[in-house]
Amino acid sequence: MLRDYVDRALRRAKYEILEDGSVCAMVPGLRGVIAHADTVEACRAQLAEVVEEWVLVRVARGLRVPAIDGVRVRVRKAV
């Protein structure tokens, strides 16, 4: 489920080549999710990590994780 969520987020990602040739990426709708690297490939890999960490932090804090293209992160209460 988390992997599907990250994959969907990466499909929505917007990339920008900066003046120095480095790459910046963000995912619209996921506030604060941004990555910066020297190449598109490295930026995409970093962005995947950022999305995953962003989801985990939101879950840990009891915050809502917005659905992306119908994919939701569901959290079960520990027994």
C-alpha cells in the first residue's frame, strides 16, 4: 500500500531544471514534499524517500494522508 502511494505520488511529480543544472521536484498536493539533486534520476530517488517519510510522519502524528488517484494509506490500530 505504501509503495503504491509513493509510485502514484511520483507520477504526479513536477520537475524543474535549475540554472545551475540541478533538478528540483515536488508533488502537488503534498505540502512540504520537495527534493533536490544533481540529476533527474537522483532527484526522483530522493523524492520517493521524502514521500515515504512524509507519510510516516503524518501517520505518527495522527494527521490525514490525502488519497492520490484513489490510493489511500490505511492505518490499523495496534491491538
